[in-house]
Amino acid sequence: MDRHPDPRQIIAGLLDNQRFLAACAARDMGTVFRLLNSRGVSTRRLAATVDITQGRLYDYLNGKTRVEKLAMFEQISDALHIPGRLLGLARRPWEPPISPSGPPAPVSCHPAADDLTALEAFRAADRQTGGGRLYSAVLRHLSGHVAPRLVDVGSSPRVFATAAALTEMAGWMAHDSGRDEIAAHHFTRAFALAKAAGDPSLAAHVAASTSHLALQDGDPSTAAHWATAGIGLARQGPHLPNLVARLHAALARALAASGQSGSAVRSLDLARAALTVRADESHPWLSPFDLATLAGDSTLVFADLGRHADALRSAEQAVALREEGRTRSLAFSRISLARAHVQCGNLDAAVSVGTDLLATSPTLGSVRVVDQLADLAGLLRRHHDYAPVRGYLARFDEASRTRLLLLADIIPEPRGGSS
């Protein structure tokens, strides 16, 4: 093995590595540096290559600081030969030019490889770091790499699908950052773009997202409307069981919020049945919807219906099924589990789950997680006379102050709860 590997050669071998792509999409240089260090590049050589001090490098490696300035991203890109597009930068001077005489790309109903790679990288990073850290990067990709192609007379309909999928993703990241009005604007545009692409499945997917946002805004009637519209759109395309399940689960949540118990449970049953059917084909732009996600939605449905024992069972299933790598989803599932324990009178179990939640990465860029943790603390404060609950709340308050300090750049104003 080469005792002094060239970091540029290692970067060249990482260009199809999902962890590397996700770190670049999140502009998480600490993870990039750790990947290089784990592959044999010494900290001394890495610092010299990037032209920074070893002390500064250690701060990045240990997560004490993050690269924030554009000039530093450009410096790292040029030093390590990380393609500019991966960091949301313009094409770098050392990158080979695009040949104007090359053959035109074939027209296809599938997205270009670069578009799909970008989407998957953003999606993987979002699951780990939260949307607040990625929102601006997605917008840069949309404006710099996708928008110009929308006005190109030679563009195929797939460009509109690309724009729809990434705009819908931007909407979720805005929602995760606590900016629901902006999220609604993104979802409206994404729906129009999906219709322009002639892709009813993608339009149905956006309808499910719009239903979720309406429910978060306290409007179950509008949420039910969008879920029902999505189910109709899904029937116009190939049969995609995960999409159908997601839409029926969305409808179940809207119906439960309206107190329609029988209809809500029937919709959950339809969602569960859909996941047992084989798909006609795959759809590259749709977010996955699996049994763990359905269990999480079922928890919320049963909680709204006051069926706390059923909510507890679903929450336990959601935590058991959700893989550890899905940091934010697992946090939501554990919050629901702790709430279910409280509703069932199991305060010791709720404190135990809540304590596990305090270990969730304090830099997870999700305002939704911050808000739901605060809501859980508010629920537990009703039992402040119980000593284990008091102990947990003291630890929560301390962790909350640290979390809000670390997330001050993405939280526009003080949130509710124990800040």
C-alpha cells in the first residue's frame, strides 16, 4: 500500500461514493476530510494540500467548526480536485471543458445520470443532517444547473420532471427549517412542473407533500383534498405501491385529524395492503415509503383518535423498523414513542426514551425536531411532581440551550418550549 497516497487520486475514487456525495451536497468538509484521513491521507499532508494549519484541520475533523466561506470551498475544491458542481460552485479552471461537438444526449423518459446523482446525494445528506443545512445548496443546484435548461427549446419533458422533483425537495427542506409559507410556494411550483412534465405519478407525489403541509398548518379538510387528488393522479400512471400507500396514509392522517375514525382506519388498511403488491416499474424521482414510515403515520393516526394503546404499538414498530442511519426519521419515531408512553401513563418508559433522544446529534439541522422535542417536554411538564420527570426536564433544558445555540443560523427567531 502506498504510504503517502495522493488525496486527489482518492477523491477520484470517491466520485461514486454516496457518503462522499452526501457530504459534498451538505458542504460538510469535516466528513470529506475524515474520509480522506480514513483512507491513509495523513493530517499533515491533508493540511498542507489544502493550505490550512493542522489545528484548523482538526477543528473541521472534530466538528468544532464548519467551512462557511465561499473562498474556502473554492480553495478546497481546487486543492483536492473536487468537481465544482458537487459543492455548488462554478466549473473550476482545472476541470476538462465540455466538448461542443460531442453527440447530443439521447431523449429518454429517465433523468440524466447527473440529475439523479445530485438528487440521491441531497436525499442521503438530508436524512443525516436535516433540511436546514441543505436548503440553500438545493436552490443553488436548481438555479445553476436546472433552471437554464427549462428555457432551452431543445429540452425534453424530463427536465420539467427534474425541476419538479428538486423543487419538491426544496419545499421539504424549507418545511424542515420552519418556513412553511416558503415550503407551500415550492410545492405549488413543483406540482405545476410535474404536470408540465406529463408525469401523473410525480404530480401525485407532490400532492402527498402538499397534504402533509396542510395538515401541519391545521387544515385537515385541505389535507384530505390533496391526498384524494393524489390518489386519483396515481391511478393515471403505472401502479406504484409505495406511492399509493403514502397517499392513503396521508388521507388517513387527515381523516383522523377530523375525528373520522372508521374512514381513517380503512385508509390505513388500504395503505398497508398497497405495500404487499408488486410495482409495475420503478420511478426515479419518488421518495421511498416503507413499513417503518407507515408505522410512524399509524402512530399519529391512532394518537389523534385517542387510541393510545394502538399508538404505542405502532410507535414501537416504527422505532424497531427504522434503520439507525435515518437520524431525523428515527428521532421523530422516538418522540412519538415517548409521547405514546406518556399518554398510556408509562412515565418511566417515556423518560427512558426521552433520555435516548438527548443523544440525537445536537447539530441536526431540523427545526421540526427542535419543535417536537419542545412539545414532548411540555407534555412531560404536566408530571413535574414525579422526580424522574424533573430530572429529565433539567437535562432537556440544558441540552435544548446547546441545541438552539448550535442551530441559531437556521432558526430565524426563538422557538417555543424551554429555550
